[in-house]
Amino acid sequence: MFSSKGLVNNKDLVVFLKQGKSYAYDQLYEQYWKELYLIAYSRVGEEDTAKDLVQNLLIDIWKRRETLDVRTNLEQFLFGALKLQILNHYRSEGIKQKIMERALDRMRDLFASMDELAAYHDLEKVIEDEVLIMPHNMQQSFLRRSDSRTVKEIASDLNLSEQTVSNNISEALKRLRKRLVAEYPDRHMACFTLLLYLLNN
């Protein structure tokens, strides 16, 4: 199961984590800490806060190691868990707008903690499936906006006018909202608010 460098592949890494193997946790930390930190810092803009978020996430994973339920690959699991940490940070700090607060309140049962990451990944899968069937320029406009690119930068990348890019993003959001209504009839507004938050932060 170990490579010549002593590293465990991600599938076995999860198994060893669940078994309480400390070397598996050490590898998890070394392999993903920096990337998780950079993502957290890009969202919160504060070094200490970003470090705390990642540290708390990894500690939480170790505490819950026996019940880990990784239904996606390990990277997606970690990034999804980090997004929840960031959302909970904004909520606990009381620095988000009331609409976001209400959305998070309504979504508490669905996305409240790491124990419910499967539900969060279900939402991500719905969004991913819808994005994949979008026309190319619409898809690329949306994906680049999701990666925090400005409309101007996207227009330059795709050789499109800024108005066309804006129209593409708006249409993508309309399609996603329609899909969310179909998938989550009781929670679609909360899900869509969360989508907008992730798109703009």
C-alpha cells in the first residue's frame, strides 16, 4: 500500500485514518495543508483565520476518523469540508448579510456540519451536472466567475464582449436556479443563496 517514498494512496489513506494510524494523519496534513490554507486565505483574507480554519478542519477529521464517510475522492471531501468551515466561520462571526443568515438557518438540517457532508456534495453534484450541459461559452464564463475572475478578465480570456460574458453568467444562474427548484423544492432559495455566496467569495 505504500509507495517507494513511503506515501499512501488516497483511498488507503482514508482506511488508515479510520483505523487511527497516526502516520496517515501526518501524510494528510503534509499533503493538503498548504492547498487548504491557500483556499481558506482566498476566502477570508486573514492569515491567522485561514490557518485556524484549516487546523480546526484537520483536527475535526481526526476526532471523527472512525466515522469518516468519504463518498467522493479525498480532495473533494476536504475542499467541501473546508467550504463548510468557512461558511460556519462567517456565520459565527456575524459578519454576513441577513439574507445569508436566513439561508444558512434554513439549510441547517442539510449542511450543518461535517457529519452531513454527503448532502453538501449532493448539491455540488447537481450544480456540476447542470454546468456540464451548458453551451461552451456559458459554461466557461460561469466556471471562471466561480474561480473569482472578473467579467473583464473572462471577456479577455474567451475573446468575448463583457456584455456577452455577463449575459452568459446570468443565463447560467437562471438554469441553475431552475434545476435547484426541481431538486430541492423546499430549500431551493436557500441553496441558490448559498450558490451565489460561493460564486462571489
